[in-house]
Amino acid sequence: MTLTVVSQSGPFPKDFAARTYDFPSIDYRIVNVWPEPQMAIPEDLPPNIERFYLQGLENLAGQRWDAAGAMFRKTLDVATKLLDPENKKKNLFRRIEGLVASGLLTEAMGEWSHEIRLDGNDAVHDEEPETQEDGVAIQKFTEAFVRYSFSLPSLVAQNRAKRIEQDG
């Protein structure tokens, strides 16, 4: 990764390129990062789900594994409330079980959802910090969940509308 850094108060050290810096003061600011980080967000997510998921991705990219786990769990938590608003007062475990029982989630998606729930709980409550492996796993589970729950139904509806318009 290449950073373009501008000094706001004087010249850079001569060996700047060979060292790692934290930039703790306001003397430097990052004006460009190359290559630009890519945050792939599934399409057609409700705005709040998209924001929570993006925060999870940003924390993952920033190597804040615990924060990423917490945000991916929050993504799941809020998504289940949107999918089943009548049960939004129930805890996440019961909402997941209800979504499986009603057929809104498959059995496998219910199991995935419990993985996100448990990993997210660990990220928030466990004494041991999360690892990169933990963060990536919960991100993948969460991405699959939101794609199945929001992106796929939207794609089906768009294709159906397009077909009806063509047959019209």
C-alpha cells in the first residue's frame, strides 16, 4: 500500500520511506491511499443495515477485530427485526428461531445466524480478543445472511418486474 502524506509543519525525515509511523500529531495528514481500499457491500440493503455492515467492514479493514464482530452482530440483530417486525421485542436467539420456523430462513441460514450471534457475543463479552480469523469468519457469515435476506429477494423482484414489463 502506498500513502501520500503531506507535512504541514516542515520536511519529512530522510529515512521516512523505510520506517513505520503512527502519525500521532497533527503535523501530518494522509491525503491519498493507493490502491484505494474496496468495501464490497451487497446491493439493495436497507440503509441502516448497510451502515452497520459498512462499519463492520471498516473495522475489519482497520484490524479492529472486536469492533468488527460487534458491528456484524448488530447488522444481524437489526436485520432480523426488519425481517420479522412482530417479534422485534424478542431476543436475537428467539427471533432467529422464529424466522426459521416461519420459513423466512432456511435451517442452514438459521445455523449461520446463530454463528454470527455467538461470534458477535464473543467479540463484545469474551475476555480474549478476537482474531483476524474470527473477524473474517463473522464477516463472511454476515455477508451471506444479508445477501440471502435482502439482495436476493430484491434481485428476484427486479427480474420479475422486468419480465412482466416485457410481457406487458
